[in-house]
Amino acid sequence: MRAGRPRRRRRRNWFAYGLIAPALAFMVLVHLIPTAGGVVLSFKRLNTFTFARLFDAPWAGLENYRGILFDTANPLHSGFFGAVQNTAVYTFWTVGGTLAGGLAIALLLNRPMRGQRLVRTLMLAPWIVPSFVVAVLWQFMWQSDVGIINKVLVDYTHLLSERPIWLLGENSMWAIVIPSIWRGLPFAMIFFLAGLQAMPPELHEAAAIDGAGPLRRFRYITLPLLRPLIAVQLLFCVIYATYQFAIPYIMLGSNPGPDADLMMTLIVRQSFSNNLFGFGAAASVLLTLAMCVWVAVWYRAFKRDLEVK
């Protein structure tokens, strides 16, 4: 009787391993092997002349990394750090606007109102629309002469006296930040709305009886209870924004200029337009390492909030 228990336990374990095996094999084939290949290529002298040899291309060692990080005479050096700065700015405003806007909308939709279900459904529209369509629509809206945004700002409300050029120069960063926030709002809203509806109403009722106003209840009750949701969304929003490519590329092209050139547009342009595949692989590895550092910092900051209590 006792001897049969370890055997049944091993059978259950092997059954569980069998269920996990396909997903594990898929992860290895789709993620781990290409990642390892990219790391190897970052140490190769890979360009137009050596690309046909791929993994047999000449070994460059740390030359690609040195050129990116330390060689000030290399034109790619300043372009890389400019893209890093632009990506940080883009990620900060996109993530901040998405989380703040999503929480604000969730608070509004959590209040009793007529047509509540219809409004909640309509608020999902930006998330349903593909990134390509979002970029094309906003590209038309940002047009200097015929775009609806300049018509509202200049012709209808007279907030501006001249028509800004949104898709070039210093305004191009806002031209990609605002559509990115608009598209990410529904996802954040759903998360926060679910968290708000799961909160015990007795907490707010007791605080209101004790004389706490809406702002104090929001600060000391709502926000602390939403910290786990904020943590999860912060993790994925930062990664998603850092790797954002579709909206900037479709709206501004592969060379958005120094004011809006992000890491992903830089990597794609240098790799597939300029055929500097070794540079692109090295920049990709550095970006991946930066994301690993971010995940480690995030986990240390929100470890207690994610523990099951």
C-alpha cells in the first residue's frame, strides 16, 4: 500500500511534466534559441559583405559594444545615447499618462450612472483597434493643414495662433506619446476597474463616517489596495513602451529624427536599412539587459505587495 503511493505520485508528476512540455518546447524554440543567437551575432562583424555567412562571420569580440558605448568618433555612439534618452522620455510619459488616465477613468466608471455598460464597452475601442490603424488615424489627425487637431486648436478654439508641425522636430515626441497613451488607456482601465469593484465598500463607508473626505479615502484606502495592480501594470507598461515600434514607425518612418528616434526604430534602421547587423544585435542585447535590470528593481520595490497574504 505504502509502496504504491510513490509510484502514483511519480505518475502524476510525469503527467504534469507532459502537459508542460509542449509549452516549454515552444518557449525554447521561439524565445531562448533566437535570444542566444542574437547574443552570438552581437559579437560578430556582421554587415552587407559578411551577412551571407551569418554565424560564420568574422569574430569582432566587444568591438560592437565598444563602438556603441565608448567610441565618441563613431556616429552611432551619439545616435545610440540619443535614442536611449528619447526612449526614456517616451516611456515615462506614456506609462505615466496611461496609468493615471486609466485610474481616473476607472474611478469615473465605477460610479453609478445611466448607460454604464455601454460606456464601459465603448471605452474598449482604442484597445481593440490594431496599432497600425491607430497610427494611421492619428497621423491624419496630426496633419498641419487639414488635421483635426490643428483645426480645433487654431480654427475653432483659437488656443494657438499658428499651426504647429506635429510630425517633425520637437513636437514629434508628443505626436507618438499621445496616441500610445490613448491606445493603452482601456487596458489600464479594466485592471483598475476590477480592483475597485473588488474592494469592500465597508472600508469607504467607515472612513466616511469618521469624517474622511474623498481625497483622503482615495489616498489612504484606494491607492494602498490598488498597489498590487499598479505594480503589475507598471511592469508590463514599461516593457511594452520600451519595445514600442509600430506606432512610431508608421507615424514617423524609420528615421524620425533626433527628437523622436527610439531604441526600436534605431535598431531596425541600422540593422535592415544600413545593414549594420552587428550593431543592431549589440544594441538589442543592451536593451534586453536594461529590461532585466528594470525587472530586478521592480521586483525589489514591489515584492511585499505581490506576496500572497
